[in-house]
Amino acid sequence: MVMEECPKCGSTDIDEGKNSTAPSVGTVNYSSNAQKSFLWVDGQIKIYLCLNCGYLEYYVKNFEQLKKKIKK
């Protein structure tokens, strides 16, 4: 998924980045309400920032693999 236009303000002035605050760059600790446990999403996070209004959005690149790990 790519954010080409901000869903909040409609701007196309979008910057793509990654999570640099986690222990390993690009790693996010995700807690599923359905699974009641933590899942590590390693190196598979894209973050988009609207440079017009500051809206921030995260996307998981390997979403289908992550979805299989979440028990419903």
C-alpha cells in the first residue's frame, strides 16, 4: 500500500519513512486483541507523513503473512 494522497487534508506532499524508535529499525511490537499476544513485525513497516497537516499512517508490507498468525 502506498499513501499518495493524505486522507485528512487531500495533500499529495507525502513523505515515506520508517520507524526508528524501536530496538531494531523497522520493528514494531503489535498486540492483537483477537490473539491476546504480541507479534513482531520486523522490517516490514512503511510510514507515511503528510507534510501539509502532519497526518501519519502506518502500513504493514507483509500483511497477508501477519494476518495468518492472528487467530480469530
